[in-house]
Amino acid sequence: METPEILIDCQCENAEGPLWHPIEQRLYWADILAGHLFRYDPVTRTHEQIYSGEPVGGFTIQADGSLLLFKARGAIECWSEGKLTTLIPELPEERETRFNDVIADPVGRVFCGTMPAPDRDARIYRLDTDGSISIVIEGITQANGMGFTRDRQHFYYTDSPEQKIYGCDYDEESGSLSNQRVVIATPPDQGEPDGMTVDAEGYIWSARWDGGHLFRYAPDGTEVLRIPFPAKKVTSITFGGEDYTDMFVTTAGGNNREQEGSGAGAVFHLNLGIQGVPEFLSQVAVPEE
């Protein structure tokens, strides 16, 4: 097995949400708490910070190559080479919290999870392609990594403090979710499941916050592989590269490596010969300014 190697030693406080940009052939990720966005070019082997501002909990890549940023207070903005266009300035019920992990669906909608508010649990919203937004799941401790089965019949989401990955029936035409059940329950003493993705074989990859590993699970929830990292807080994973066998893994804790591990806060790379698939692109209408 190839050992994970540090690709970008950015020492992020909380590197998260990596996405491979299929148009640009570059890797994007966020440092949530610092309010930064970065991108890496594998051709030049250089990275740059492209955004600094309010925390970006998650983002998607639009069909035109721009980014949708999901931010504090429920704000949603489109970023295109430095220009920001506001879709939703805020959600009144999210003024004291922020978006967390998000994912585009096969139609171009976006499922967007939140952190809990002071007086209630977290939620998952669905942002439709016309820009309208609605709550689809409530009562989540903290919404995290999401994915779809290869047949597009089921949707996964992670509730980190509950240490569970749930599956729901997913209707592609309407975007509705139903029949929620537990697919994976992680042991209580091995950290919390964080970001995730689904590979070309339908296997689930789940990063483990405070667990120091990346896990691969069969569709029935059976663990088939665990990969150790020199960082306690493994936060998320995405596949990319020309054939989608390159794996990019983000970590947190770069501001305290003495306690969090020698590679904490870095972006790692490995290639096991396992193929991923491109993430879906969002296709949400952006208002003209």
C-alpha cells in the first residue's frame, strides 16, 4: 500500500472540503475557520490562496467552472476568479451558525448541511437550481460528509457527534429524501466520521476526525480498509487527476502540530489504483449584477 505523502504543507487550522475541478484540472479546498480558499495546480506543483473572508463551510463547482460558497449565517455566494455574486445574503434561522459540508446532486441542486445553532440541532437544506432553498432533514447533531450511490438511488450523510453515516432513498427527479437508516456506526473510541466520498465501485470513504485514519467501507457498511495518517484530525477526501485514481485528503490541526501530529493541517496525496468518479457539478442560477 502506498503511504500517504504530504502534497501541500499548508498547515491549515482546518483544511476541509477538497474538490477536484474537472475543467481546470486543479484541486480546491478550504481552511474553514481561517476563512481561506486555496487551489493547487499539479502541473506546476504550486498552490495559491484565492479567497480570504468569512468562513466557507463548503463549496461546489458550478457547470461553468465558478464556485458556489456556503458560508456563515446561511449566506451563499458565487465566486468567479475573485468576483463574488450573492445568491442568498443570509438565512434568518442560521444567523448564529454556518454551513458545513455540501454536495451537488446529479441534477445540479446542492444539499447543504449546517452546524448546530445555539438553540437547536443542525439541518440539511436543499438549494434548487432556481435558487430556492428548503429544509430536507432536521434533528442532526452536526451535518457532515455526503455522497450518492452509483445508481443514484440513495443519498448518504454523516452526523459526526452521533458517529453515524445514514442512508436515505433519493428521488432524482424531485430531489426528495425518504426512508432514513443507519449504514455505518463507528466505534465510540475512534474519533468521529467527517468528510466522505463514494468511489467507482460504490465503496464509501470516510475521514476520521480525532481518529487519525481514512476508512473504506463496502456498500453494506463493512470496513475493508483503514489508512493511518500522521495527523489526528483527518477531515475529508476527494478523487481527482486524469483518471481519478489520485486521492487528496485534507487534515486539521496545523496550528498545534505538537499535539495533533507532524502532518496536521496538510493536504495529503496517495494512489492505490482505486478509481473514483467526478463529483456532480452544481447548476444553480446566479443572479446577474
